[in-house]
Amino acid sequence: MARPVLLNWRLFLEERQRVSDGAGGFSETWVQLGQLWGEIQTRSVRATEVSAGGTALERHRILVRGAAEGDPRRPSAGQRFRNGSKAYTIDSVSENDASGMYLLCWTREEVLT
């Protein structure tokens, strides 16, 4: 028997969009698309070395309610979830099982400054 899913994290789904800078160029910003409730599970942590010191890359598995392809509530790769000062960049999205009740999102965590 499968364990129950606990959607206890409020996550804001965001998408990167280009915004005109008024001088013929553009800048990129994240635009909020909506709010979802999800279950976050840490899957791996890898320490990496950078010139300013050590840092960690955390991979997470995030489950959210299912939504059909093309539905604006369905996350997609390249978007991100945000919760406070943490952002979870979405690498891939698939149905968690044959029923499609939940979506499985593989993500990378970053801390926003």
C-alpha cells in the first residue's frame, strides 16, 4: 500500500520572462503564475567547490496535485517553485503514477538573495 501524500508546503509557481528595459534591451525577471501545495523530499546533497568557498547543491523531489498537459497549473521544466528565500528550479515533470493524481517534479534548490 502506498504511503499518503502530505501536501504541506505552500509553493509559488514562477516563470522567467523577458522585460523591456526601455533602451532596446531587456532584463529577465521571475513572474508568479500561481500557488500550489506540495510535498518536498530531499533526495541528495552534493558539496561543490567554488572560488569564494564551498557550496551545496540540493536535489529535491516535489509532489503536487496533477494537472493535464497545457493546464496553466501544471509545472514545467525551466519554471521554479518559490517558498520564502528558497527557490526550486524544475528540471523535469512527470505523472507520479498511472492515475495522474500527482505530478513528480525533480528540482534543484537555490537560496535567493
